Amino acid sequence: MPHTILVVDDDADIVDMTRLALEKGGYQVIPARSGPEALQVVEGTRPDLILLDINMPEMDGWQVLKALKVDDRTTSIPVAMFSIKTEVRDKLLGLQQGAYDYISKPFSYDELLGRVRRIFETLEQRRVSG
């Protein structure tokens, strides 16, 4: 069964391009266009990974990440921040706040698929080694 990835970004083009790349890589994708929509999706579906944009209106990615990490039902879902912010401090902040990875936009499809594959391989290795 393919891994399910929740892609959260307020830019419809980014969501569509990311969805196409991930689906070509064999993943199932659930799109969300806002932070509140992402939290609502997670209530009903437990994705295997969340790709989360930082710059969104209404509720930014940092707020969504915090909400996910303080909820016992969602704290273990890996989150990769997904942003045009490329400053080292932004990347460090994401990792310090519980993000599993930080993918800078723009990205190549190969980079995106490679990073997603690495996340799932690392998670599987941790699960197996206990």
C-alpha cells in the first residue's frame, strides 16, 4: 500500500506540481490549501508524512506544526517544512520545533522524491531497530 502524504500549501500551482511529482513516485497525496484545512484532514485521516508550507495566511506553518506536535494523536506524524525561506535560521527553527526535514522551494522533482524516500527509509529503519 502506498504511503500517504498530506501536502499543505496555499498556492494551488505548488500543490498541483507537488501532487503530480509524488504520485509519479508512487505515493498517495491529499492536498490541503490552508493550515486549518490540514488540521481538519489530519482529524479524519492519518497521513504517513506532511509536507507543510510556512508562509500561509490565516494560520502559518509554524502554528500548524505546533498544533500537530502538542496533540498526542498527531505528534508522531513526521512533518517536512516546505518553504521558499532558505535562511539557515529558518531551517534550524523548523528542526527545533519538531520538523523532520526542511525542503526549500523551488525544488526539482528528483530532489523532492529523493528526500521523501529518505524520510520513509529512515522511519522504517527506526521502526525495525526499535
